[in-house]
Amino acid sequence: MAFPVNIDTFSTKVDGVTDVLANDINSLQNSVLALENKVGINVSWAGVTGSRVFGSTYTNSTSSKRVVIVNATAVEGVNFNITAFVGGAGVAISGGYSPSGNQYQSLTFIVPPFDTYSCVMSGAGSMSSWAEIN
């Protein structure tokens, strides 16, 4: 990538439509930080397995969307499902039957700001992990 020798105005594309213009490097840096926060850069996953239980309802008390990933394991020969609910509505389900060997299921879903969420499990199994990012 070639850079111009003289730069009077910096520009970065935010969402494919909007240009953010900056007349100095500090304004450009602030624009980039705002963009990173918008798309989820500089955020991190939190392993919350120890504080989550199937069937309990939790609240995203932040002004940001929350991404949730739940993994569970069932034993051989069991019908098994995990279902995610956001605001009381079922938004994702993962399950099946494994005639031989353990069965692994995973769900990923997004929780809007200030909304509630939960996961329930049917069949015999256990939570392997629960992680969240926001």
C-alpha cells in the first residue's frame, strides 16, 4: 500500500457508507477507536461457566450487544438438546442423538442491550463451557 507524502485530511470508512474525516492525527485516532468499539475490537471473551446454570435467566445490563457461546456434552444413546432464549423467545436450538460415543452441542447467539437471556437443556448431559463477550 502506498501512502501519500502529504496528508492534509485523514479518512476512514466506518460502515461502507459513512466517511469519518479528521484534520489531525488525534481526531483520526478517536475515529478509529470509535470504530473498533462499534465492531467489537479490543473486547475480550469472559469464561463464565462457573456462574451460569441451565434454566436460569440472566440480564445483559450493558448498552452493548452480548455474544454468548454455550457448549454441552451428552452421553451415548441419549436424545439431547440445548435451547437459547432471548427476551423469552427461543432463538437457537442445537441437539440430536448419538448412538455411540459422547455427543457435543454448541449454541451461539446475540443478546441485545438490557435484554434477558437463558439456555435450557433437555435430555441427560452437562454444560462444558459458557463464554460471553460484550
